[in-house]
Amino acid sequence: MVALLHKILVVTALCVAVVAAAPAGRHVVTPLSHMHAKAKSPFRRASHILRTAGADDDAVDVPLGGDTYPAAIYFFELEIGTPSQSFPVALDTGSFTLDVPLKGCDGCVTTAPNNAYDPSASSTAAPLPCSSPDCSGRCKAGVCQFSNTYETCDLKNPTAGCTISGPFWTDAVSVGGKGPANVTFGSIDYQTTNFDQFKIIDGVMGIAGEKGDGNVFEQLVSGGFLGEDVFAICLHHGSRSNGTLVLGGVDDRLRSGPFQWTAMKGSVGGLYVMDLAALTVAGEDITANTENVILDSGTNVLLLPTPSFDSLRRLLTANCTTNPLVGLCPGTVANATATIFDGLCFPLTPAQRAAYPTVNVNLKGVELAMSASDYLVVEPHTHGLGNYCLGIRPTGQHGFLIVGDTIMQEFLVAFDRANGRIGWAPVSKENCGSI
């Protein structure tokens, strides 16, 4: 997604997910009530050589709500102000800033668990003046303003833009009891009506950015509230929550095997970008017209440049004689005028789904395998009829290759910012979401 972010710079920021083949209005909210407080846990501090796990007060587990599909986001709660107000925000490794609704916002969602920021109720709130060196010059009544425009946010038209805008405020922000840190954030006073993801959770905390960018995570680290410039994510429905965000370290209980590491590429706009080694399906090479893979928790599916998407389709279609995939190959669905690659969803039995081969996104040092159970996603509101959609979407002729939640859900992913690397370990499905 291309976003016009806070300093009026055009950057890539993937805070809003594409829901594969989701018809208009077919969002299902995973209630915030499925998020639960958690006890302190043992952590492994993610220095260059990982040290022995033990109790670590410099790191914290934060429970996640949401879903890969059909909710299309994962979210958590943070606190702003003095006294603090609680806000649910989407977890986004593809953008940089904190944005929450402002009291009186035009177009923002007001239904629970959403909240509206009221600066008059906080003794530590201060508007960002236009004279501040952090203001790019866009002003209104002496207060610095932001305007962010995103793509892949309107699920009926993924290339349409969605916009949020409003004034900057600075206030005390805490996450998981860590803080408060003094953070400048966007308070949304206008939101376009087509912003589908924000119809679920109206707010986002970006956690991308290079050292010194001043986002919430960076401020918590530099303020001494977290022990390491490291965070980790696991996405799995457990008995207590739908996943875990670990800030300041890595919780070893959330993995079932060792980490494999790959380097972050530097100077790529602060996004988490890795080198692509190969893109394959059933052992055959998919055309890959990019060397970069973007890792974005705010994208729920696998996004491929259109040449790669078309290549995948051709490779699967070429094997229709020996492996007639239902929903793709001619004659497998009566009266079908298009295929699962065209955005249609089909009823598929477990055996029919299992016939779809594994897709591999291979990084330097790490192999990320997507089985059919990862990339064939249930169509919402089909009430057990078993309609499945393709969780792989094209991004355009020169678009990005973006790894989202459908791959991340199989791993505990560690973002070791201090050492410029990303770790992938098999997720513990026993513990992620259950401790």
C-alpha cells in the first residue's frame, strides 16, 4: 500500500490489509473481549547470540485480538493520557506512526471497543505547534496537521485511496504497563467512509521505522522502559487470546523449534525488507521480478507482483491434466465463468483443498512454506458451507511482494532491530494465545 504519511512524504506503508475476494460488507469482528491480561513470563533477550531464558522485567507480553481472516487485522490495547484512556489499535509492521480517533471525528467508528481521544481530559496533552521542527509545515490554527492516504483499504476497490487526517498531539503513551513515554501521534478528525479496516478497529500503531524515528516502540526503548530494541509476534487462536506481541525481547515459550535468521535490508524506507532467494510452487520456479520481500503484519494475505501472480496461475493450470484443481481447472465447477484466481470463492472439500500444492517464499537463510491451509481462506458469512477463496492477490505490474499474516501465523517472528535481522521459529500452537 502506498501511503502519504505524517511528514507528507510518499512512502510504502501497509497498515491496511487486502481481504481476498471478500464481497462488500462481509467483515466479521473478533471481539476485544477475547483478549485477556497475562502474567509476567520468562523471556529470552534477543542479543546477537541469544542468551538463556529467564524472568525479564524489561520485556512484556501483550495479548492480541483479531484474526487473519475474515477480520483481516490483529489488534491490542494501549493507553494514552493522564489519567490514561484505553484505545484498541491495529498492529502494523508496515507503517510508522500511532493514529487514533479524536473526539468529534467526522467518519470515525464510535462502537465499542473503539474510543475517542479527548485531549481536554488529559493533563499531559499538548498540541504540536507549527513552529516545531517536527512539523513539515502543514498547519491549521497554529497546530501541525497530518493527512495519510492508503491503498488496499477499500475492499471493494483495492486501488482506491482511503484517507485519515487531523492534528498532531503529544501525550503520555503506555503499552502493556510499559511507559509512559512522551509520543507525538495523529488524532483523526476526518476519515473517509471507504476505510474498511478501520470499520473494525479505528486506530493503528505502526511499528516500522529506523532508529530515531520516534514511534511508540522506539520511544519505549529509548526511554528505558524496554530492555532491547527487539519485538516478536505470534498469531494463533488460543484459550486466552488470538496471539501475542512481545515488546523488548522474545518469549521462548511461544516457539516450538529454533530460529532461522535472515538479514534486514538497510535503507528501504524503514520497512522490514528481506532478500528474496526464490519463489516456487511444487518445486517449479515462479517468475519473480523483484529482489525484495516486505514483511507486514497489517496485510493478511500474500501479495505478489502481477507477473508473479500470473506465473503462479500458469504453472498450476499447466498441470490440470494430472492435478485438476477444483476452482481453477476447466470443468471442475459446473457453470463457473471465472476461477479462484479471478476472485471467486468455491465450496472445497478437505481433499480438494489438499490437492493445492505448497507455495514457497524462500529468503536468504529461511524457507517460508505456505500450504493450501494457509492460502485457501474461508469466505466469511457462508455459515459452514465451506466456500474458500484464494489468499494470494496481485499488486500490479511493478507491485510489491508482501508477506502477511497467512505466512506469519505459522511462526514466532522476531524483529531484532538492534542487529538488523529477522528470526523465524515454528510457533508453539500450545502456548501462543494460551499463556
